Amino acid sequence: MNEILETLPGTTTQSLQSDEPKPEAKTRDEFDVEIDGTVGQPFVDNPKMSSRNCDVFYAEKQAIFDVNVDIGRNEIIAMIGPSGCGKSTYLRVLNRMNDTIPICRTTGTHTLDGEDIYAKDQDPVLLRARVGMVFQKPNPFPKSIYDNVAYGPRLHGLTSNRSELDDLVEASLTKAGLFKEVKDDLQKPGTGLSGGQQQRLCIARAIAVDPEVILMDEPTSALDPIATAIIEELMDDLKESYTIAIVTHSMQQAARVSQRTAYFHLGRLVEVNDTDKVFTNPEHQLTENYITGRFG
Amino acid sequence: MPINTILITLVALLIFGYFLGRKRSLAVAGSTAKGYSDLHSLPSYYGYMVAVWAGIPALIILLIWSAFSSSIVTSMTISGLPEQMQAQSKQQLGLVMNEIKNLANSGLIANETDPIKQAAAEHYQKLTHINTMAKTVVVFVIALIGLVLAMRLIKPETRARNIVEGVIRWTMIICASIAILTTVGIVMSVLFESLLFFTSVSPIEFLFGTKWSPQTSIRTDQVGSSGSFGAIPLFVGTMLISAVALCIAVPVGLMSAIYLSEYANKNIRAFAKPTLEILAGIPTVVYGFFAALSVAPFIRNLGESIGLDVASESALAAGLVMGIMIIPFVSSLSDDVISAVPQAMRDGSFGMGATKSETIRQVIIPAALPGIVGGILLAASRAIGETMIVVMAAGLSANLTINPLEAVTTVTVQIVTLLTGDQEFDSPKTLAAFALGLGLFVTTLVLNIVALHIIRKYREQYE
Ligand SMILES: Nc1ncnc2c1ncn2[C@@H]1O[C@H](COP(=O)(O)OP(=O)(O)OP(=O)(O)O)[C@@H](O)[C@H]1O
Ligand SMILES: [Mg+2]
């Protein structure tokens, strides 16, 4: 993994100071590369989730173009790409969060364990309990730490009495690596925690309903490196029991935590490959441009 | 010069001073041969500084002078009166002085038959004249001194900008204190008059008495001269009507706020929100006759048809209409705070698999609660203070009842009836109005304190 990191440009100031001519001067046509389907290995055997022919529109504007991809079981798949390329939009397709945006329209076939999640008889509310989400900015509810974690279990009636709920809250906080820090303050407001703790609280909240998939949209972009490291470690533990899709702007993070990486570009899925391959030997020209910092 | 002429001239002087100061600062700066870049502040600040120096001391002197001069002139006039007139009682002396003043102002001194008054009026006129002259001269001299001093102060290193900043700050402070002092003044006067009232009626009777009939007779030999001042029925009536009003306004207002902010699309919202707010703009007298002429008879008929005995003027009618009136207080404020709840909260809740109404109940309302409580309390104090609707629809009879189908009266209504018509100023009947006012004030104060407390506690918890 270390070698990969060293080949990554983002960490070093080298690429900024290098004597190479400015990329855009040299490689205008590099960006006009045709995107013709997805290269690499977008499909896996026995996927946890999968999307076929996915288009997403915001009113008239199309944000996602014909995305076909599988998410494997108990893997962490990273989604990278320049800002505005539709990573968040695609992520929100997977738990139907886009349904809450009135102008947003999604097409294609999307399955969870082979089951069509956009089927007429699918209840998006129940789906979201199975496919949890952690957001870019920590967004604990204005409730106590305990109530934040208990929110989902109470909604879905997962526990039958108080002591079961207590146990579930404790277990979730423990899994999220937060229990030790807050065990005496469970009745204090969740909004009083530090940013990193809040984000772990949100993770605890998401795993309290025992989802099968956790979607994370830039979960560490509002956090400092130490809090980030804690959450990355946590993700590594979580993948034992969950499938995780993470959107990130940090290529180091993608390299560190994920097994597969998907590169999005202008609403299209350009390349999906094993993370090692994407960062050492990308198949597509656009992917290479992006990871070597020659984009944007 | 009369005072407005003084003021206008003073303003002209200030404008003049401004330009003078500006020019002077440029001249001072120019002499350093570096342009005016070495001025501490922009030239206009030196102008303001001169204007301030010229204006503020002069204005203060003018104010103080005007405040005290008339009483000084009066007492000087009185001391010029013959001994035996001075020996009169205060009131009589006041009457005489009024006569003399009127005489002096009317300009018909020559027509007066009483030579003493004639002389006094002339004396008064002369004193007033001297007073005005002296005032004018002093004010302008001070303004000019200020102007000259300020001009001499202008040097490149003078921090005119900071001086102007300080003046602006003090102006703000003074304006803020005016509002506060006015409140304090009103409270003090109400308190004082209430104390007068409590010398003739015991506070115990007022606070705990259950009979309100303030009719006192003017002559002591009339029957029923005592009057009774138990305020309990009034406060209960106020609470009853406010409670009915809040029962209407809180659910309806809150629900419409939720609908507007969470469910309605943009077009509906753009139309419905202003329409709702119009409710607050309808004059209360219109609500009043609506309540008295439409709602009260309707309720009465309705009650009769199901065998209930409803008074033709009922607390229910007044409360219902008042409830409609205060809906916008609840809905508008709640709508604002609900809309201000961050989208991230909603996303978080939806992402946990909550439905829309679960999200609203468990996340949005708690997050918006301080604002909602604020809106409700605003509506409540509005309801407690409302008069017109109650006068017209709830009647004047001070029944002690919590049955909304009967006629009741409220504190505000009784204040109105106590003070309308010719009254002696120091009869218990008139003074009772002040005591009632004090009661109302204390009630709303307590309400506000409670509200603040709730909000603060909540904030502490969730911020
Ligand atoms: N609520 C919305 N309404 C309309 N257009 C939207 C909305 N959300 C996103 N879009 C558009 O969809 C496109 C993809 O946005 P998206 O948020 O998915 O990008 P992203 O890859 O997550 O970017 P970032 O890395 O900056 O988060 C953008 O062009 C954006 O303008
Ligand atoms: Mg995004």
C-alpha cells in the first residue's frame, strides 16, 4: 500500500512545483477522450447491490448517464471523481434518497440481494433501514447521544424493552468506537460532541438499525487527520459485517480503505477496478489524468 | 428666537461646520506636502467631527435650558406678585398663573381689568422674552466655541474617525436607553397609581376577591357607594378567552406552518403565506363585529339545537375569533424556524428510514421548538392584551366562570370601561384601571420570563 501512496500526487507538493508544463496546455485532447462504456471490472459475482442502465435527471438536466456497476459483498468500494461528476447523486440512488428531491428522477434497474429496490411495492422507507447513510457533514439530531442512536431502533421497533435498547445503543456505540468516550454522557446532547465524535455518532446511529449496506458521502471531509484516521480504521472493522460504498475526494483515503475504486467523470462511470490497479495502472486515460492530478 | 428657529439655524451651522472641517483638514494635510495621505482619517470625518463638536454641546444646553426655564420664569413671576396672593394655596396659585400666562400669550393684556394681573402678565412677558434671548445667545455662543475648538483640533494625526465612531456608538446607546427608560417610566407610573389604589382598596381584596363591581357613587349618601374590586373574575375571564383562542391558534397555526414549510410546493407557499399573514392585518374591530354579529349567534343557535344553554355573548365566540386572529403569530414564526432547520437534519432522518411525518415530529419540531414556543407566547400575550373583540363579543358582565358558553369579561375590557366617560382622577374606580394594568403587565412579564427560560434551557441542551 505504501508504494501506492508514494505514487499519489495529492499528498506531495511536488506536482505543484514540478517543471512539467501545465497539463491543460499540453493535453487538451486528453480530456476529450470518448467515454464509451465503463472499462475495468464493474461486475462481480454474487453482488450485494447492482445497478444497470442508471440515468438520473434533475428536472431536465441529466446528472448520471448509463451507469452499470456491481457492489460486492463485504467490500468497500470507493467512488472518486471531480466535483459535480455525480458521485453523491449515484450514491443516493442506492438508498432512494433522491426520492426526497421532488425534481429528481431515476431510471434503470437497481437491486439489493437481487431484489429490485425501485419496484412498485418497495417501500423506500424500509429500504433506507437496510441501506444506511452517513453524510458529509456530521448531522446528529438535536437529541441526547442515547436518543440519537436509539432513533432508528425506535422507529423500526427493533427492540422490545428498555434494556434491549440500552444494549443495542451500547453495542452500536462500541462498534463505532465511541462508547468509551461517551459512556458517562449518554444523556448529553449529541450536538455537543466534537466533529469527529459527531461523525462517529452518526455512524453508530446508522449501524444501530443493522443495515446491510452503509453509504458514506465524504464522511471525513469535515474532520481533521486524526479523526479521519479513527474513522478509516473503523471502516476497516465494519466491512466484516457490512458492505460499504464511500465517496471521497481524498485519493489516499480511497487507496487506504477500499478494495475496489470507481472513477466517475461528468456523470459517467469511466472505470471500475481493484483499488491497487486503479492507483498503479489505471486502464482509462481519464482515470490516469485524475489520479495523477492532471485534472481540474 | 423660538426654539424651532434655533434648531434650524443650528443645523445650518452644523452643515457649515462640516464643510469647514473638511476643508480645513485638506488644508492641514496639504501643508505637509505629501498630499492628504498622511491624514489619519478621511477628510469627511474631520467635517463630521467639527459638526459634532459644534452641535452636541449646544443641543444639550438647549435641552437643559428649555427643560428648566419655564419653571424658573414662573416662579420669578410668582415672586413678583403681591404678598397676599403668594400666600394662597398651591392650586389657586396655579390657577392664577395659568390666567396670567394665557393673558400674556393672547396679547390682550391691555384689556385686562385687574391691574395686578395686568402687571404680572407684563412681567411674565418680559421675563419670557429675556429668557428666549438669553437662550438663543448662549446656545449659539456654545456652538461657535465648539466649532472653533474643533477646528483647532484638526491636525493630520487627529483620530477623527475614531471620534465619530464613538459618537455614533453613544447615539445608539442613548436611543436604546430611551426605549428602556420609557418602559421603566410607564411601569413606574402604573406602579405608583396602583399603590394609590391600594391605599383605598386592600390588595388582598383586589387579588383574591371574587366580586367585581366597580360602580362607586359620587356622593357619599348614595346607596351602594362602596363598590367591590375583586379582580379574580377578570383574570379568569382573560385566561378563559385566551385559552380558547390558543386552543384554536396553536394547532391550526402549527399545522399550517408545517404544511407550508414541509409539504406545500413553492407556488402554494408563495400564495398561502401572505394570505395567512393578512389575518394579522385585519383591524380588531372588524373581528369584533364579526364575532358579535356572526359567530356568537351561530354558536348560540348551534348550542340551542343540541340543547345547550349558550349566552348570546359568550367567551367561546370571542375566543374562537381571537384564535383566528392570532393564527399568523403562531404560523408565521413557526414557519420561519421550521424552514431554518437544516436540510441535513431531514436527510439524516430520512436516511435512517423515517417517514416524513416521523421526521417532522421527532426531529424538526424539537429542533424548531424555541422558535415555536416564542411564536406561541407572542400569540398568548397578544390574546391577553386583546380588547376590541372581547368588548363586542364576550360582554361586560364579570362572571366568575370557566364555562366558555357564558358571558365573561376581561381585564382589558374593564380598563376600557373604567376609563371611558367622565371620571374623577383619584377615585378608586379610575385608579383600579392602573392596578389592572399592573396585573396585566405582571402576567405578560411572567409569561415572557417563562418563555425565555424555556428557550434558554433548550438552547443550552442543543447548541
Ligand atoms: N438537488 C439538486 N438539484 C439540481 N441539480 C443537482 C442537485 N444535486 C446535484 N445536482 C447536479 O447534479 C450534478 C452532480 O451532483 P453531485 O452532487 O452528485 O456531484 P458530486 O460528484 O457529489 O460532487 P461533489 O464532489 O462536489 O460532492 C451536478 O451537476 C449538480 O449540479
Ligand atoms: Mg457530493
